[in-house]
Amino acid sequence: MEGGEGLKIGVAMARYLFVSLCLACAGFLLLAEAASARPRVSDVRVGVHPEKTRVVIEMTEAPSYRIFRLADPYRVVIDLPELDWPGVQLPRSMGVIAALRYGLFTPGTSRVVLDTTGPVAITDVILLEPRDGRGHRMVLDLSATDVATFQAELRSGVIESETPLVVAQTAPPTPVPAARSDPRPMIVVDAGHGGVDPGAKSVSGIYEKELMLSYALELEKALIASDRYRVAMTRRDDRFIPLRERVAIAQQAEADLFISLHANTNPSRKVIGASIYTLSENASDKEAEALAAKENKADIIAGVDLTRQTEVVSQILIDLAQRETMNLSKSAANLMVEEFKPRTKLLRNTHRYAGFAVLKSPSVPSLLIETGYMSNAKEERLLRSSAHRKTLVEAMVKGIDRYFAVQEAYRQ
């Protein structure tokens, strides 16, 4: 065999081995990805029949589950293993179903919450095997019932699968402050909503929880880059954090300032403008009162049973005699408004007051910033733009800087 021909064969063999190795690696990666992928939901359907309303959740795997009902308002809660929901469209309200939402409740647990038009009975729970191109299906049949029957059945407990679902308790990430010797102020940044509590929905279909997480992460980045502050987050991903635990995070971190980020909606799509809220049991206007009432329902929306929380909630309610924290919050809000004014549209009477549960720390000055209206198409586009996000974050950092400069001047 001549040298040139041997070289060609050697090159061909090398190419064959290289391609085979690449194909093997690709196959291994695909298998690894398939093995590590979470089960997913492919469809959610609601059907109305003469005697029942049927809810069907179609999945790639047969689930374990835990189902229970709540009152005030009436809800059916379905806990499932953590699932992916790629592009699943929620069905419209029909039958006894007034609304439906889903999302991560705790790590390892997805939650579906069905708001119902009144008290309901769970008449059947069926798991169907894949068939005719359909995946595993969980079928839940609901029918209207009377209050007395509902209350009696409510005491009987939950409905569980043969393999009970282990539902972890809500465990938000507890921030670990830097050493006490670090003199820099601690800022706790709270991205509103999350997980099974999506918040408002914009005109383009994005949820408040997604948009505000991007703002919160941007604010964290800017504050850390300044090297003037320590920063903790209530959440860094799409998870549900009860309102009282957001307050607890700020208190555990010994925060010097708590900032909760939100976006608003209004039936009138003409309304635009940012606003900043601080705590007061007397709302500054009817809109502020309605907004606080809506935001304070976040735990209810996520299917949290609040009937046993009276004592816990009472421990974090502000003592109106402790006016120092509220006065500091007002000072921070007024300075923040001044920084927002040259950078973005504002509502009239920009600094507003209402009884937001998330602002009720007795010791941490707290602000709730409504970045704008997702119900206005022009402002929603702005809110989604990275340039506007940076502009608002710059305003927040400037406002924070001025607030702590004033506090330092008072101490001298």
C-alpha cells in the first residue's frame, strides 16, 4: 500500500471515529436530559355536564396527589409533584369553576387552585392510563353542594393517592446577613407574587411575577455593584412566598429597608404612571384601598389555609404607637418619588398610603413600588424593555442613597 493511499484511509477512519464519538456523546446527553427532566403538564380542560363539572389535567406521568378544599372563599386545592407547564393555556371559567391557576408552591410541589362559585363536593377522582394519543390524565369531578354538607365534609380531611404526596412546608430562602461588623445597610428586595400566585396579567400576556423578578434581580445587581449595601432577596426564582414570611425575612435579616416591587392594572387602559406606597391603616384613596385589598389576598390565591393564622398574623401587625418605622418609610418614599419624577410618568399624589400586609414589619421601614400599569399597552411595552428597567432601577438606587444619606446626617 502506497503512503498516500494509507494516509487517506487513516484520515477516513479518524473522521469515522470522531463522528461516532460525537453521536455517542449526543445520545448520552439526550438520555441524561430525558432522565433528569421533570414530568410536564400537556393540557388542562374543563367540561360541564348536567350533574357535575369535570376538570382534566393531562400529564406525561401518573402523579401522586393531595386534594383538599377551603372556604372563605371557596376553593379546591390540588397538590402534585413539581411539574413543568410549557405553554399550557388555562381554560375559561365554567360550571362551578370561577377561576383556575397553577404554579410552584414549595420546592418539589406544584399546586393547582380552583376558585369555585360556592361550596362544592368532590364526587370522583380518577387516574386514566395513556390512550388514543392522550397522556396520563387526572380527572376531578365537582358538584355544587350546600354549606352545611360542605362544612361537615371539610372536617373529614384530604383526599390522597395510594402513594401519598409528600408536601414540603413553605421554606423561603432565609438571608444570611454579613457579619455585624459590616456597617453597610441591609436592603431586602422583594419581587412581588411568584409561583402559584401569578399577580396581574399584562395586555401582552406576561405575568406580574415574571416581570417583577427581572426588576428585583436588576436592583440587587445595581445595589451590590455600588458596594454601599448588603442585599437579601425574598425570592430569586418563580416560587410562592406567603406575605407574612416576606415580612419575617426582612426582620430576620435585620433589614434597614424593605422594598417590594409590583406592577399595577386598571379597568381603564388609559391609566399610566408609577406610584409608591407606605403603610397606613387609613388608605389615601379608594384606589389605594382596593389595591391593598387585592394584594393582601395573595395567600388566599395560592390556596393557603389562613384559618389558624390569627395568632401569627397578629404578631406582625404594626403597633400604631410605633410611629418611628412608619415615619422612616414615609421619608424614604418621598425621596424615592423625587428620583422617579424626572425619569418616568407618575400617578398624581404619587406617594400613597394603604394597609398592605407585606409592609407591616414593626421594625423595618418598608416601601411598595408600583412600577407602572401593565393594562396600558404603551406603558407595558416600556416596563418590559431593559432600558426602562435600568432607568427605574437607577431611580431606586438614587432614592436609597439619599435616604441613607439623610439618616447618616441625623445621626451626626
